[in-house]
Amino acid sequence: MAISEERRGSAVILHLEGDFGEPEPAFDDVLQRAIKDDSADVIVDLLPAASFRAVRTLSRAEKLRRDLGGRRRFAVVADTDSDTGIMLALAGFSKIAPVFASVEDAMQSWETDGMPI
């Protein structure tokens, strides 16, 4: 799996590509670091190759965000028709954190909430 980071305004976007078969401590480390950075909102862009391990890692990250006071926003991007999107829906992930179809949709949602990106 490859992880790339992109900064757009106040958001850090983590793009995941490749197979998420085995546990990925690198993903967990990068995600936790991004969550702990109180100056950035976090968007995780899951390309179609995530697994339930990814969902578990994302759930832990959202819990960490809340434990740290939840001042910054957290969202996940997944195509709802992809295996990843279906897996997130089955896991009920949208009850934990918002899931959007694109990075742009997530950022637009935050702008309409009255909080600048």
C-alpha cells in the first residue's frame, strides 16, 4: 500500500492506494500523526482497495480525534458503489464519521457548514 499526503487549505488529505491486506502500521502512524496535528482537518481518500482492517484503523482514528477534544474535522472518501464503499456501509462507518464520494464533496460540505477549509 502507498500513502501520499496532500495539503489543501486547513485539510490534510491522505490518499491510500494499493492492497490493504496485512495490517499496515505505517497507515496507522500517518493517520494518528495527522489526527494529533491540531492545525489540520483530515480527509482519508480510500481508493477501492481497503479492508476491514482499514475500517478498524479509521475507527480508532476517529476515537482518538474525539479523545483529543474533536476540534478538527475528519472524513473518509470512498466511492459508494465500490467494494470499499459497500464495506463501509455494511460496517456502519457513516455513524462514526462522514463518508463522501470525493475529496471535493467533503471540502464543500465543510464550507457549507460555515467553517473555512
